[in-house]
Amino acid sequence: MAEIKELRCVIGGCSYRAAEDVYTCPVHGEAGTLDVLYDYAALRRDIDRDEISVSALHSCWRYKTLLPIDECSRVPPLAVGWTPLYDSPRLADALGLSRLWLKDDGANPTGSLKDRASALVLARALESELGVVSTASTGNAAAALAGLGASLPEIGIVIFVPASAPEAKIAQLLVYGATVLLVDGAYDDAFELCLEFCREQGWYMRNTGVNPFTTEGKKTVAFEIAEQLNWQAPDVVVVSVGDGSIISGIHKGFSDLLQLGWIDRAPRLIGVQAEGSAALAKAFAAGAAPESIQRAKATTVADSIASELPRDRAKALRAVRQTGGAFVTVSDERILEAIPTLAQASGVFAEPASAAACAGLESAVKAGLIDSEESVCLVSTGNGLKDIANARKAVGGELRVAADAADIRRALQSVGVL
């Protein structure tokens, strides 16, 4: 177990003990999210990187000694993490790059990177013998908590989700047997209601940007990228951004590895937002402080990155600023176009939020934010089966034919196959 030294407020540096009942900084409010910090000198002394490299455990738990749970503690049994990292020369060529890797976190058990955070939060709930864990989500975090929670019968799961979430995601929640509350409002409304009931009922809260241990789960994707590249960081990592929690987790992961001396540099981080949900991109461009960001209506086909008030805004802005990265925005039209672009050049089927990262990578290359000779890792955060309706909008129609060989030949000739 990585022993926690302190929980530190991202905004003011206020320090708290891990044992304290605190989610965000009482002094700096909801924007004052907390970093989980360790005794890195002790970790450097006690943990051998090469022992991890030969581990037969092909999941995020291969890094258990770098996570805030006891090494003997129970964890959800589903195989979260150790997702594929594909060398993607066809996609690289299409985007004007010499070297591109694609990290496919849609291969996680419930189809998204959010499984990593839910796995860690549930492991801590097991340690503390907490009976109910709850979250608010546009779908993926909820599915992750519901699915992994279903593997732990002693823990109840309560989900707050906007009624506008894609049907496939709502179906996941119901199939897993969670208590699902469809909120007639935005994600941010569901978020506030979840906060209220967790405080009132004493439930353990998994909410992104509030529970600091969600970042600790998500950081394992950075550990894997580095290890899968023989403990080398790419020059640039590109990922879609909504609440800001995933880019924050990636930053924390590479920061931890730097402090351990396991990598010699961290990558620049490029965050991609939908034009209709771009609070962080606007704040970055304006040089604004995270506390100044106000809730504003968010509209995009990429529901997983729709956020009216990004909850992990302080960490997300820090991640991009400290690494010399940038934020870019893309239109819904380009997000949908990127679904088949990504799939046909790599074989990875991504939901709109993941495809947004691909569209944003193309924009970043064209804008000169990424040099064509740099090595780039594109993180695909969610499987395309999460949102079939928008995937269908993004592609052409099928060939309708009669049950007749001559008709089939005519159809194939019309598209140049014959």
C-alpha cells in the first residue's frame, strides 16, 4: 500500500489527514479538489519497477503498491485496466503524424476508462465496510460503478443520471441491478442531488471531482501507457475532457512516475472539448482561475463530456498548464465525422466523446500544437456501443438488396466493389 502522507487542496495548499471525513477543501469550497500525496522517497526505496514489469496480474491492480489501498484488501474481481495500446500507423498517416499509439480503454469491463475510478473507490468502500456507494453520471461512471458493484453483493449502488443519457447507457445500469434515478435535468442537477443525498444518508460518494480517490484510479492509465512503452512517456497525450477528471488522472499518473524516477519526462497534455461544452478551454485561453468558472449551459452529442460546471476544473487546468499543453475545441459535426475516421483507420469503435479526442488531435496538428515528428498517444475513453444512435448518424447507409444474385452484383458495382 502507498501510505498517504496528506490530502492537499489544489487551490490553496491546505493540508488534511487521509483519516479526516473530507472530500473537497472546506476552506476553498467545491473548486478546491484534493491531491492524494505519498511519501515518494519511501516508495522509491521500497518498490522495484522491474518487479511490476514481470507481474502476471494483467489489470490495474499490478500497481497496487502505488495505490491507496492495503495490499491484502479485497478488490472488485472484474479485470479492470491493462487495456491494449495499439501502434496505429494508418491513423497516424491520416492525421499527419509519424508515430501514434492508441490506448483503447473502451476494452474495460463496462466499456470505459471510468472503470478504473470505480474499482478504486469500491476497494476503499470494502476496506471501510461501507454499505452504499453512489454517483452522478452522464452514463459511463454510473455504468462502471453499477457493473463493478454488481460483482460485490455486500455493497448497494445508487445512481443519479440525467434522463437524456443514451438509452444504451441507461440499459447498462438497469441490467446491473443498480438503483437508478433518472433526473429530469442536466448532469449538473444530478450531481448536486447526489451530493445532497450522500451527505444526508451517509453514503460513500464516488462523484468525479469530489472524491479525490477517483483520480488515483484513473492515474493507472498513465502507468500502463508508460509501462507498455518500456517506461518511456510519449511526447504528447491527447484526451477528451468534460469534468476534467480523466486528464487530471493522467497528469497525476505521470507526475507520480516522475517523482519515483521511473520516467525521465512527462508528456504534454492536450485536452479536447466539444464546442458546446468548453468551459475549461475558454478558461485556459483567458488565463482564468478555476474558481472563476461559472455554470453555463452545455450542449453536445458527446454526452460523456457534457458538463455545465467542470467539477475537476482546478486539476484539469493545472494538468494542461504545468505540462505546456493546450485545450482545443471541436464541433459536434467533426465529432461525428471522427467516429468512422477512427474506426476505419484503427479498428477501434469509439463513442462520440472518445472520437472527439481524435478530431481534436487533427486540429492540434493543423494548428501547430503538435509537431508531425512527435510521438503521440491518443486515449480512447469509451466504447462505441455506448451510443449506437449517434454512430449511425456518422456513417452512410447499408446496401439494401433483393435476395437475388443479379441485384447484389448491381449494388456492389454501384460502390466500386465489383
